[in-house]
Amino acid sequence: MYIAFSLLFIVTLIVLISVVVAPKSLAKHSKIEINRRNSVLGLIMVALVFYVLASVTAPQQSTKNQTIHLTTAKSSTTESTPTITYKTAYLSQLIPFTSSTIQDPNLAKGVTQVTTTGVNGSETITYKDTYTNGKLTSQTQVGMPVINTQPINQVTSIGTYVAPAAPSCYTASQAANEIGQTGCVQFVGYAYTSSKGEMYLDQYLSAPYGFSVWIPAGYSFGPSVLSKYSGQNINVSGTITSYEGEPEIEVTSASQITLAQ
């Protein structure tokens, strides 16, 4: 449309110029009365009309482009820079104690006993926290943990002690060869009380007495032991000593004498 108006404007302009330059010649051919004054006014009116039409129909591309540019510029100014802050945080945590075992020859085999109780330690870890617009976005450990208290290792003892088997009892004749040894002697003894109040269980009632059990005077259990075990096959335990060349065991507790199985 803009091109058509432009062509029409050019043709009209040529006609008006012809009227201004040679009005008589144009009037002669068109049989219309034309003078210079009317021609100039007509030229001015046509120019105004075409100027208005050109302004209305002219493309608005430059204005649109400018509007887009302004909108983009406005959008860029609304973006805000994130606020980043840093804080130091401390975290305390436990250090679990370890455990170990040892063999204890003084503890019965198969028995376990905690001899050292384990205790947890503690440590502190330092972190650098990063906050973006008030929200935690990252956490970085700073350095190595600081030990506050060391853990204590727990120790458990495992018993390995095995009691030796009870030795078989010596006979009265064997006891003569075991002077100074601690053991058990099996024999049949007969009760006898001396004038000093000493009590005996002798292998024989007359010298040589063979093996003897001697209960010193003053032990209250003596009389009951003599009446209970006289003439019985008994086991007597203790340290074998020698008296006038014959073996004997001193008894100071009733538990040293039992009936033989």
C-alpha cells in the first residue's frame, strides 16, 4: 500500500507541476480554466494529504524494536545477586572403644572376666558452612578432628588354669620314701591317746607303729575323729614327715581325713 501511494503521489505531482509551468497549454487541451494560483494551492493540498497518509501507513518496526529493547533492559535490572555468608560449626562425636583379650593362667579354664572396662572417647570436628540467601548449601571439614578424650580399651581375661589331678594316695610303706612331700596316704589306723593328750591313728598298735596320724593335744575334733575312723580304711592328706624313723602326717583339721572309697 505504501508503494501505491508513492506512485500516485509522483503522478499527481507531475501534473500539478505541469499546471504551474504551462497552465495555458493544459487548459487548452482539457478545456478547463486553470490559473497559477489555483495550481499552487492544489499542489500544497496534495502534498499535505500524501504526508498524512504516509505517516499513518508507515511501518512501525523501529518503535517495536525500541519497545523490545526497553523491556529486555527492564528485565535485567530485576535480577538480584545471591547473598553468600559463611559460618563455623563444631560437631562433637564419640570415639568407640576397642576390645582385646588376654590369657590368664590364674583364672580357671573356660572362665572369662572383664579386667578393664572400656570407655568411649570423644572428638570435635570443625566445619565451614556456606549459606546462600540464608539456606545451607555446602559444608566443608576444616583440618583434622581434635581429640578431647582418648578411648580406653576393654580387656577381657580368659582363664587357662587347669587344676592338677588329685594324686593317688601312697600306701603306708610308700610314704616312708616320700618324706618332705605333700600328698595322700591310705591305710587302716587304730586310735590311741597318750598321757599328754596327744591322739594318734597308728598303722600298728605296737612298735614299730608303721605309718601314723598325729593330732596334737588341744584340738577338740580329735576324740570324734578317733571314734569315727579307728579301724577304718582312711585317706589322710598333708605333709609327710618322719618321727623316730617312721612316716607320719600331722593333722590340724578334721577335713584332712576322709574314708577311702
